[in-house]
Amino acid sequence: MMNGQHENHKNISVALETSTGFIPAVRLINNPDGSCTFEKGKMPTLKPINAKVFWMSNETEEWEKNNHPAPRKQYVITLKGNIRFKVTDGTTFIIKPGIILLAEDLKGAGHSWDMVKGKKWKRLYIPILESEGDLFIPDADFI
């Protein structure tokens, strides 16, 4: 009883939501020779992704300022900032809020990045569990 009134509680059954929607994504990967490249694609919305931990950052460590491979397979979710990534052959692409980055280039010289707009890159890092796929779908016209 609250304030002399009875609350009516109803059991609500919630079905797992399904969607045919997608969010744009770019995946950093290694070529067979260890060099770094990328592929554009998308990720489906409303698909559960198992994760144990995640962390946030708005700092840049010294090692991040030069070429480097990803320290682990991970999703990088940009909250603020426009970042230009560069791969081994000099090709670049831009990540901004609303585009998911999958960092999967674990070998070789890796990639580099610099700020395009603004001075702060606010982001979330979500490691991809070894037992999980990354849900990335390459663009058919990009392959």
C-alpha cells in the first residue's frame, strides 16, 4: 500500500526485440602479410553482444599517437570527436559518432589516427570476447 492506495501490479511479458536496422561500421583487419587494412560495413541493431567489461576514455596515451596494432579485438564507440584513421597503404577513413569501429588488426605496424575536428576524442572500449563473433557485415559493394 502506498499513500493508502493499492498498487496494481501486472506481469508484463517482454519479447526480445527484433530489427532489420543497421548501424554503419568499419573494421580494421590484418592482411595475410601482417599489414593493416580496413573494410566498411554495418552491424545489426538490437542484437545482444556479450561483454564482461568496458571502459571510457577521453585521454590519449603516448603509444596511441603513432602506428600501433590493436591491443585486443574490441569495439570502439565514439561519443565525441571526428577521427581520421590511416592504414598501412596510406588509405584513410573517418570515424565519428554513429559509426562503430571494430579494431581487429592485432599484428604488424597497425594503424594510426589523428583528430579531424575538435581536440577531444571521447570513446568507449568494449573488448570482443574470444567466444563471440563480432556481428560485422561487410558491405557487398566494398568487397
